[in-house]
Amino acid sequence: MEVKVKIKRILDVLMTIALFFLMGYQFWGEAAHEWIGAGMFVLFISHQICNLNWYKSLFRGRYNAMRTAWCIINILTLAAMLALMYSGITMSRHVFAFLPLRGGMALARRLHILGSYWGYLLMGLHLGLHWGMALHVFGKKFAVEKKYQTAGFIISLLIAAYGIYAFIKRDFLTYLFLRSEFVFLDYGEPRLLFLWDYLALMGACIFMAHYGAKLLKKTRDCKPCGKYGGL
């Protein structure tokens, strides 16, 4: 079971890295974008296969605040990924060009924007829900002192604050709510700036999900849900 959990976590990380590269379309070009997207598709299917038991347990056990939040984020992430897969295949001019698909480009473009921007944020929230486990393993393995834990929290808070700034600067709200059907791409942007902004934004999502989960666990009805937890 421990091996399966590790595989699922590795898939989570690989999907997040792939999504990060997909957001940087302007740096890699159309063909590379599609091949990375195809790899994302394989990772996504593998992730779903590893989590079949979670789907079977959806209508079992009790739902408290924590399990409900976990379930909502997982289902929204699934919806975003499905939108990305469908729209990516529909608009493909390289990897899936052999498929006899005609029409539906306008809808596919809208779904691709929504899936990309919502998917990136939701993936960060999804990782944040598992962050406590990662910190526990790390702290146990390296015996991290409390003063370093405090320093880590402060650094995480600063990164999250910058991530919110990056969210505003990069006009995420415009694309999250489809106020524009065309994404502005800065082809002259330094890659390190892009890297820092998107990593900080991911860090902000992880930070909010991790500490939001901590608050939920303190609520009166939030006892452990056992095997009916999250993916």
C-alpha cells in the first residue's frame, strides 16, 4: 500500500510539472506543447487508475467538513483535466492530427483556457491537501527543529503573498471567468521571471489549502474519515 501511495504522489508531482510547462506555451512552441500535453494525458489516466478505490468510496462513510472540501477540490480538478484533454485533442495539429475531428474549435478554445487556468490553481490546492503528510515525513526524517519550522512558515507566507501578487499581475481572473478568449503571451519575457511567478502562485495555492485544511480539522465535526479521505 505504501508503494501505491508513493506512486500516486509521484504522479501528482509529474502532472503539476507538466501543467507548469503547458502554461509556458510561448517558450516551447506548439509541437512541444502538444507532446507535453499528451504526456499529461497519460499521467492523468494513470492517476485515475491508481485512485479507482476513491471513486468507489464516494457514497460510503460520513462526510465532514474536511472530506467535503477534499471531494469538491478533487472533482473540480477532474473536470478541469477532462476539459484540457478534450480541448487539447480537438485543437491538435501535431500529435492527434490523424484523428478525424472536424469543427468545435471555438468551444475547444474556451474549454482549453478554462481548463488551463482553473486546472493550475486546483492542482496546487490538491497538492496542498497532501502537504501535511509531506511535511510530516520530511520533519520525521530530518528531525527539523521548531525554530526552523517557524522560519519555514514565514518563508512560505512570503512566497504565498508574492503568489497572490503574481495572480493579479498575470490577470488570472480574466481567464478564470473567460472575460477574454485570447490569452496574452509575452514572448520576450525572461524565463526565470515566468518560473518564479508560477512557482510562487503554486506555492500560494499549496499554502492556502494546507492551512485551510488545518483549520477544517479543528472544527467540531471533523474527525478522521479513514480510507474515505482524498485522492
